[in-house]
Amino acid sequence: MKQITAVFGVVHAVIAVLFALGALALIAIAASMGFEAVTEGLGLPQAQALIEAIGILAAAVVAFQIAETITEEEVVRDANISAPTRVRRFLSRFFVVVIVALAIEGLVMTFRAAHEEAADMIYAAALLVGTGVLLAAWGYFIYCNRAAEELEPDAMEEAKEEDKKIDG
């Protein structure tokens, strides 16, 4: 069984590296787009290109956060995500970056629709409403999860001790 667990750790490590490499590629693309936009002048098209570059950077942050979460939770800690505290912490780390990235993408879409195709504003609004619903659902999950955490007060202390191992 230990060999199978070790294989899962290696697979998780490979996945984390691939996410990090994808994030680096997105950063390079965004930097190239941003540099190109700035060197072409200071007009509306350049502003739109910069805003799109920011959206790509937000996707890079999501990819890096996923890589970090996988590395810390599955490779370094080799954690079994079953305790309510672990589930809440794991999902919270993930949802923070996803919600921020979706909100930024919604703003990018809104800016683009306002200046190019007003009919696309409905898609931007749908994305932003969906992001709001996701944020509310995450808040409700945390609210419900707190009661379960109170049944296992030792789990939070154990998670904090593991954080100290990773941080220092």
C-alpha cells in the first residue's frame, strides 16, 4: 500500500509542476502582450490589451495557487483531506484565487463589451453574477462547515502545526 501511496505522491508532484509550468507560460504571454501594448502607444486598444494581459496574469495566479496547494496538501503533507478543517482550508485556498480570477475576467469582458460589442455585455454580466453566486455558495459552505469543526477542535490545532512545518 505504501508503494501505491508513493506513486500518488509522484503523480501529484508531476501535476503540480505542470501547473507551475503553465503559469510561467501564461506570465510570459501576458508580459509579451503588455510590452507590445505599451510600445505601440497609449490608446484604447492598448488599454484593452493591457486589461487582457491582466486577465491572463489572473489565470497564472490560479495555476500557481493550484500548484502550491497540490504540493503542500498532497506531496509535502501527504494529507488525507477528510476532516472538515482540511476540506474548508483546501477549498478556501482554491476558491479565493478562482473567484478573484473570475471577477477580473468579468471586468475584462465588461470593458471589452463596452468598447467593442455591447451585445456581449450579457455574457460579462452572466460571468459576474455567476462569480457572485460562487462567492455566496463558498460563504455558505464555510458557515456550515464551522459547526462540523466545533465537533473536532483538535483538527484545527493539527492543521496549524502542519502549517508551521511547511512555513518554517
